Amino acid sequence: MNTLNPFRVGVAQIDPIQGAVEQNTAAIVHRMAEAALDGAQLVIFPECALSGYVYDSAAEASKTAITRDNPLIALFADHCIRLNVYAVIGLIERDDATAALYNSALVVGPSGPVGWYRKTHLPVLGIDRYVEKGDTLPVFDLPFGRIGVLICYDMRFPEAARSLTLRGIDLLVVPTNWPVGAESAPEFLTRARAWENRVYLAACNRVGVERGVRFIGRSQIVSPDGVFLAQADAIGETILYADVDVRQARQKKLVYEPGIFELDPVGGRRPDLYTDLSA
């Protein structure tokens, strides 16, 4: 049961190797252990951390895709048991029934897989040219708080983050692969999404160069006030940490001076004016 105590999140900015699932697995497990040692209860990894992102065909990407019964899932769960942590891991998923590929995030913990998220908004870039769109925005109820997951380009659509907020998330987790050209995301989009929804936001980007594509790092953790709690640079592997105060994320109304200056960016919505959004 969630006791509304703060919990510590770790954001692992790493440099995955394209196509090297075994090496990337070792790096994920190593960083998971490092973060747990530093007190993290939830460790977040980048988009496609297990596989790399830049692929030239669906056939090539399929070689690194995993199904939901892959032994690696049990391996990650075993490490979560040993370390007493939860993790969000970006990967390429192959559907058991249809063989379709998805850009997915696995949420896993000591009891095994908590759930999966499939990227719902796809740019024309990298692996996203060859995967299918996900069709749900799940909320994951962890022992210490509720999280929602959006992957990279998903964050550009405010409706997705707002939908998760209305369903009660405390923390928006964003595994991402921001390349050169996506600087607007770490510069202002993350803070905007956190403030307008009054939630914490943890964006985990990668660093390095993959097939000529340079990634810009700048992973960060943002408070519901839109304040950077932790930031990484553009080039180095690192782990960021911050404490998530669930009570703050659930207090949506801002009262600066009662009856004189109050704001309610979530409760003050006017859904009757937004009917075009359902089109």
C-alpha cells in the first residue's frame, strides 16, 4: 500500500550499442545495481536501451526485438528482486501473435513484469519508421506511487500527458532518444508538461553516436513546479537522482493568497470547450 512517503528515482543516462543486446543488458543491470546502492527505488533507462535505435529495416530491427516471454524479462525481474527496485527499460518488442514490432517500455519489479507501454506517437526517424503505434496509455500502480510512461515523441502531444494526469499519475516517465535537433524538449517541453499537469517528470535520454546520429543527453528530473531537480550534460553517462513527493504531485491547486491569487491548472479545465480534441 502506498503510504504517500517520498520515493527516490534514478535516471540512467547511458550509451547503448546498436544491435548489442547482450552488452546492453549487462550495462542496464550494472546501472540498476549502482542506482539501488544509492537508494533509488525506481530506475529509468532510455528509449531502446536494450537494442539501440537507428535501424535501416524492419528485418534488421527484428533481430534485436524480444517477445514478452523472452528469458531476459525474468533476468531483469531477478535483479529487481535482488536489488529491491523497479525499472523502466526501453526496448523493441515483437508481438507474439502478429510478429508486429513496437517501440516499447517494460516496467518490471521484484514480482516480475508490472506492465508494458507501446509508443503511441511515431516520428519518421530510426526504428519508429518500422514499428506499429501502440493504442493505450496505461497507468502503473507501484507500491510507492503511480507512474505513466510516454516515449520520446509522445511528449510533444500535451493530450497524452494530460490523459495520464487525469488518471492519477504522480510521475511521468519519459524514456527518450533525443537527437540533435530535439533541443526544445529538454529546454522547455519537459518543464511545461510537469507544470501544466502538476506532476513530476523524469526524462531519460541517451548519449553517444549511432550510425551517424548524435544524441544530446540532457536527461533531467523536474518537479511539479517546473523546476529542474537534477540535470545531466550532453555527453556523459551518469545517473541522476531526485526524491518524488507523492503528496505534492497530488496537490493540484495552487493557493498563493486565498481568494486573491489561486490557480488550478488541472481542475480548472473546460472540457465543454475542447470537443474538437476528440476528433
